[in-house]
Amino acid sequence: MNRKDIVEVVNLTKKFGDFIAVKGINFKIKRGEILALLGPNGAGKTTTIKMITGLLRVSSGKILLNGEDITENSDKIKELSGYMSQKFSLYPLLTALENIEFFGGISGLKRKEIKEMKNRIKKMIPIEFLKIKVESLPPGIKQKIALFAALIPNPEILFLDEPTSGVDPEVRRNFWFEIYKLRESGKTILVSTHNLDEVEFADRVIILHKGEIILEGEPEELLIKYNKENFEEIFREVIV
């Protein structure tokens, strides 16, 4: 593992009884990059992310953080990471401001810091949305609040699990604009998706299928290698 790698997974495997959801995969996440984890539903994307973030126990294999094996000590990755799940990680019966207060509290922020966070989000999102229960918010607003909440601990690495699922194309474009800004600020980002048109926004892509990595590389290089015009054509060729 070189100094440019922040995370490395080695022979990472997850079994649920006799079913093997993730089959001994190996990959690295480079510091300061956007890595896209692409695959159809059931490919093992969420399971992989949950193992790396310590939300699921590893069946076998290793997870290295800055070269240190943290497989049995997930608190290390939790200290450095933020996580946004497919369902936006928010409590639906709380308002946006109440969610920010809650996530600020569990992140160890002081009351003054939580107040600053609430003031910051008020500048980003109209106040009328912030006082409504999250379950009643439009998907695009909910998405912005969830990303803001994931960033409260000021994580070095951000794990986004299908964050654009179920939102319209304009909201997706705006969200990727936010991802680019985060990368420019020094964040490392792993984003999973099954939207093929999003892959070319990433610095590097891994295609996961039936728990195995079947393709990895920079999007532009892969398009040249396979002599294809877009990633949908590559996807159709490699996913059998």
C-alpha cells in the first residue's frame, strides 16, 4: 500500500449463511479521488461499503486504513469517514434542523458548533424546508440535507451508497457538482451507483457483479480499450 492510498481491501469476503455476497475482492481507494462502484442491484455494492465502514462484520479478508489493518477495529474508519446510505440516513419524523442537531450531537460537536452547523444549512436551503419533517421533503432537498449531515464530522473520506437513486436527472447533475466541490476541498469519495451515465464523472470506476470485480480503471481509458462510445456499451459487454 503506497502513501497515495487511503483505503485498501484485501480478499474481502462476506457470507450470509451459504450465500457469498462478496467474493474475495481486492481494490484500493486513492487519496483525493472519486471512485465509482458500479453494478446492478444485488452486485454487492452496499455490502462492500458496509464492511469498509464497519457497519457489517467481515467474514474474511482485511481492510487497511493508511496502511494499518483495521479489520477488527472499525472505530478507526468511523473517525475518518462519513456515510450516506441509499435512504439518505435521515430520521423521517424529525425536521431537517432536528436531524442536524441529532447528528451533530452524536458526532461530539459542542452546542456552539451545532448552532453554527444549523446556521450554515440555513444559508443553503430555504428555512421553510428546514422546519418540515424530512419524510415530506422533495427528494432533491432531502438529498442535500443528508449529504450535509454526513459531512458534519468533517470526514476525510466519504462513502455515498447510491445517493442519486430515485431522483430526477437535474437533481443528479447538481449532486455531482457538489461531489466535485468536495473533491476539490480535499475529500476522498467512494460513490456506488447503478446509473451508467454517472460513471464518466468519476476518476476511476470498479464494476462489481455477483460479488466479484470484473472491471476496473479510469473511464476514459476503458472507453478507448473497449473501443466504445459510452459506458452502457461496455457494461453490456462485460455483464453476462
